[in-house]
Amino acid sequence: MGISLQKKFIYFVIPKTGSATARKAFSPYVDVKRPTQHFSEHVPIKRFLTSDYSHLTREFFKFTFVRNPYDKLYSGFRQDLLAAYTFKHWEEAKKPIFEKIGEDFNRYISDYVAHADIRDDPFWICFCPMNEFTHLDGNLFVDFIGKTENLWDDARKLEKILNLECAPTEDLNVTDPSRTPLKYAKHYNRRSIEIVNELYLEDFQYYGYDLLSPQDFRQ
């Protein structure tokens, strides 16, 4: 989360959308990073509206970045796998899962993501639908939606809108630095594609990403 009192913007930070890079770029202007106790870095709109800063949404410019759901979810899986063996507070929630399934991405989707509380459980924040950060009751809430696939081009647009200059930074927290669409689709099987298409249908519709056909993937 990023709030600039000086430049009057609110950055709704969606995980696994190039957010580490974008946060660094806008960091010189951010005055408030953690406006809530819960979901402190990644704060969906409904939760933000219960915070002490909710009144700012009426006059501040609101923006975020989204990413192709297929790539975003695989990146979220890799993040959870890393966190389970790196961060103490994640061990209890996630380490038992990976000790059971190893690095089986498709089992993670079918056996866990499909049944998790992806909207309200902080340990599943990487899998929260992106529209929870962009829409409220089906209506667009933010003023600008950039895309990870065009992160720097969209950041330049925001520079002009907000009259600021992003801090120079390289891409951070990335395994594959290319911005090629669907670079992680090869990791999916048919059932995982079906689940993602169902769980994230609104994300595909809202942001113009194409649904893949499950029939094009292995069983």
C-alpha cells in the first residue's frame, strides 16, 4: 500500500504484479505504507475503506497494476513456497502444505487455492482476485489501471498525471525478468486452467486478458 499526502495518490498494491519494483519507483513520494493492521502491504478496497484513511479516496488519485492471472498465480505459488521456508510467521500456515506436495504447482491450485479463503485470509493474499483492489460492488473504483506487462510505459503515464518523477530502479523480486505474456502457462495442467478460469473470471473480463482453453493442456 502506498499513500502520498504530498502528491495526493493512493497506490493499491496487488501482490505479484511487479509491486516490489513499482513500490520502489514511487517510494520517494509515499508518506503512509501500512494504513491497516491486517493486509498491511496489500489492502483490498473494502478493507481500506474501514481504515482511518478512507476519506482520502474522495479526492486522491487511485491507481494500481494488474497482471495476466495465469502468470500472477504461478508467481504467487513460487512466493508462497519461498515464504514457507524463509519467514517464521508463514511456516505454520504453508510449510506443512509443501512438505506434503513438494513443488507440485497443480496440486497447490486444485487441493488448496480452490478451497482457500482467498479474499480474507492474509496467508492467501497472493491469490486474492485482483478486482478486490480495483472494483467495489462491480463498479470501477480506481482511476488508473496499469499492467505489469507494460509496467514502465504505464509508470511514465502516471508520472505525467501525478506530476512526479519515479525513482530509478531495476526490476525487483523477479525470477524471469522478461515481460512476455503467459511465460508460466507451461506449468499448468487442464484442471488448473479450469479452476483459474472459474475463480478469476471477473479479472479476465475486467482487464482484457484472454481465457485459455483447458483442452489445450495435458490432463
